[in-house]
Amino acid sequence: MSWGPFEAIRGLRPAGVLPQVTPVRRLLPDVPTEADPYSAAQAALAPLAGSVRPGARIAVTAGSRGIHDLVTVVRAAVDWLRAAGAEPFVVPAMGSHGGATADGQREMLAGLGVTPESVGCPIEATMETVVLGHLEDGTPVHHDALAAAADGVLLINRVKPHTDFHGPVESGLGKILAIGLGNHQGAAALHAGGIPALGSAIESAAHLVVAAGKILGGLAIIENAYEKTASVELVVAEGIAGPAENALLQLAGSLMARLPFDTLDVLVVDEMGKDKSGTGMDTNVIGRCWVHGIPEFESPSIAAISVHRLSEASHGNASGLGLADVIPASMLDQLDLRTSYVNALTSGAGGARRSRMPMVLEDDAAAVLAAVTMSGRRDWSELRLARIADTLSPNELMVSPALLDEVAERFDLEITGTARDLTDATGSLTGWGEG
């Protein structure tokens, strides 16, 4: 395998011996979990019974995130709409993802399990939009042409803290309406004003689209710290991007999973991707925003981050890769730079700056050694290193010996296995079941 210009790093290996790591689990008592998301979604839709006329074509949104029960909730909504006499169809609502092409977005949905067979209705996609109006500063508000031509639109999305900014409305129904259904042009237009202004732009754009009269409402999926569905709630059209959605955002924030350590020298992340977070790694988990004009997180504080794989569901989109400090050369073959850069440029200040290439080393072991070197920890016996599978799973970790004393003192942490090597003889990360 040729690494092109990165051939120069072949054989380059930082000195040092990595410490062994021990599996640890965070214990989270009383985590709310919805046992039957399908029935919960159908029950939540009951107040809309009088809003759906027989024969109406209803567009149902599906985005591009790793929502645990996305297929189940979309299928529940489709079945409910059909039982009400409507003719539902799914539209991708993901801005510029999928390379900003209709086929690319269908492919992304298929990668998330959303297919005509799994949700029980056609999937229709286009990049064409109509302009429904303009914000006070003249910014056009684009709306997916298929959704605009439908008789009604039902939004479905997870509500959670945003990775770029914080405000009354972050990731959720308002965002999928204003940016997701804005397709490439709409997403680019709203992001062009900069990230500090994005929250208010989303609110204003969402209200403008709701005022057009075709939004039935939205199913908000709230997930718990284990990334399972905690509840499915209906937000009526008038509550989208307003106090009703904000209340769900506050609930989602209180349930969100986070790393159990406030300070780390090194965080090893097995996999990043668009199915994990819009930024590949959730900034709320890694404590890095890196957007001009947005304050940085107070915690966690992580000196260096290595990332080792791009998820298949990302289809080469590594937007957010610049949040990492170092990667192995194997990731180079996974990157689709055009797809990544289209998404990053559409996001403006929130994407382009965070899509810079990290340092590239020969293999996983060399990448972690480089991250340790970057951390500034002189005595490696004191190295605070943790490994996670991805930022959706920060409750399952492997930690270095320097963290075990803290683990022993914490009632919410337990050791779940024996110490083992972080990497094997080939320089690859060891499996989670080894040891």
C-alpha cells in the first residue's frame, strides 16, 4: 500500500513503551429507558390525529446521525400516518452530507438502516430547494423541494446538545427543519453568518418555515447516557425551536453520557464518524470545540487525542478529523476528501477549521506513542490515558495504571477485566474482549 507523500513517515516511531490498560465501566443508576420506542412514538402522535387528512402526502424526515432507534421511530411514524389514511414518504434531512448529492444521502440513510423495506415507504431525495423567505439580515431560507410540495411534513430527530454552540435551541427539531431540510444551499446560507450567530439563525429560520403551515410537528427522541431511547415526545409545530423544544434539550443534556475523568493526558478513540456525531467526535465528550468566537469547554481537559478508524457509515466523510492530534496511516485509505470538504465548507467556521489533517504515524501504536509525547507528561508511570470505542460510548473505557487509584475511590466506577496491552505485536489496537 502506497501512502503517497506520507511515505516519508514509514518507519518513524516515537520512543517509549505504552502502559497496559485495564477495562473500567461507569455505573449509572436510575437511567430512564423506553422499553418500546415503537409504541411510544405512536402514542406520542395521537394529538395529531385530526391534522392528517386521508390521501395526504406526508414527508417524514430522517437525518444522518447514529440515533439508536431511528429506524424504529420512523417506521412507527410511517405506520401511524398510513393508518390515518395518509401517504407517507421519507426524505433525507441532512444538509450537505452524502457529498451534497441525492444519491449520496440515500446511501447514507441505507448505511443507517433506513431503507424502503425497513421503514415501509418510499424514500425520495433531492438537492433542489425552494426559498420560503428571508431572515432579517437577508439570508434566504431554503426548504427541500419535495417537502415543500408535500401536503405536510413530520419531523423526526434526536434532541441533544450541539457540538458547536450552546443556546435555547441546539441539535433537534429546529435544526433538522432549518438546516437538514435546507439541503446544501440552506445549510451553507445559515452557516455563512458564523457559528456564534447559528443558534439564532436556526430559530428564526425554523419559525419562518413553520409559519408556511405545512409542518405537522416533530417527534423528539431523547437518549440516555447509554445512547438508548429514554423517551419519544411530540412537539407541536408552534413549539419547534421554542420553549417546548428547549425543555427537552435541558432533559437531554442532563442525561448525556460524558467521560468520568475531568483531566486526561491522552484519549484514544477507536472510531469517529458522522454516525457518531456531526463532528465525528462529540465535542461535548472530548471537551474541544475549536471554533472561533465560541468559548472552550471548562472540562474535560485532554492534552492529546488519537483517533484510529473512520466508521463505514460515514462513507469517507471525516469532517471533524482536525479535532484529533494524531492518526494512523491506515485512516488515509478511508478518507474521501471531497465529501469531507464539501461538508466542512458548508459548515463554514464550524467545519473547515476542524477538518485539518492531524499528524499521521505508521500504525496505531506509533500514533498513541505520538499522542503521549504530545501530552507533556515526563513520567509515563503517571500517564493519565483512557481508551474509548467512540464518543457515543464514554462509559466503557480502558485506563492506564495511573487512573486505577481514582477508579478504586469512585462509587460510580468498577473494574471489569484484567490489565492487557493496548496494542499487539503488529502495532494494532487490541480488541476489547482480549486480556
